[in-house]
Amino acid sequence: MKRRTFSGAILNAIFENFWLKLIALVAALGFYGFIHSEQDAQRTIAVKLVVEKPPESVPRRLMTPIPAAVDVTVVGPFQQLEALQPERLSIALNLQAAQSIQDLKLLPEMINDLPPRVRVDRISPTRLQIHFEDIITRTIG
């Protein structure tokens, strides 16, 4: 009867069917990477504001400055966020229709060209203060 030592038993357990164990380990790591690559990632990007001002014929003018861009935090698959081109995204603001309001709320639905599985988590600032004033013309003389 052959007697094994403890270290011999451990070495035998490691090296018996070594290639099968190595292939199983590589497959498990690959599967783990595939599953976790589909988890959502988060990214904050600057989205430009495209402003449609009222025509010159309207006797009102916008008195508050509108920022060039707002910060938008998006959540979605990592690959889609990496491929996202912030310069293609925009928020259209129609100030012709907003002359009577003073507080313009920015909604996620207002962002153009957002990929399908990417969603908006937060917009900062969430509201824009806008203020119009009437143009007063007087004749001097």
C-alpha cells in the first residue's frame, strides 16, 4: 500500500486534469466579465442649449442670460456611454412659446439624439430663470 503525504495529495489535486481546470477557469472569468460589462455605468456630460428666440417683430426682449450648456448625468450600458458623442446632443428651448413664464423646467425628454438604452439621471440646473421685458419706444422732440 502506497502512502501519500499531504503535500503530495495537494499537488496531485492541482495537476490532475490541469488543462481541463485551466479551461474551466478561463471560461468562468470570461462569463463573469461578460455579465458585469452589461451593468449600467454613469457619465456626466455637457449638453448644449439651442435657443429659439422670439422674432425681432415681437416687442419683448430676453433680459436674462441663457447658459451655453447644462450638465446632464446619463446612465446606461458602458459601451454606449463610451460611444456617446456629447457634441451631437442638444436641448432645444423655444422661447417664443415661453414669453409668459419665468421659470423654465428642463426635462429629460427635451434632450435630442440620446441612444435608446441610455437614460437621463439628472440635469443641472433643473430650471432656468427667464425674464422678458417689453420694448418701449418714445419719440424725443
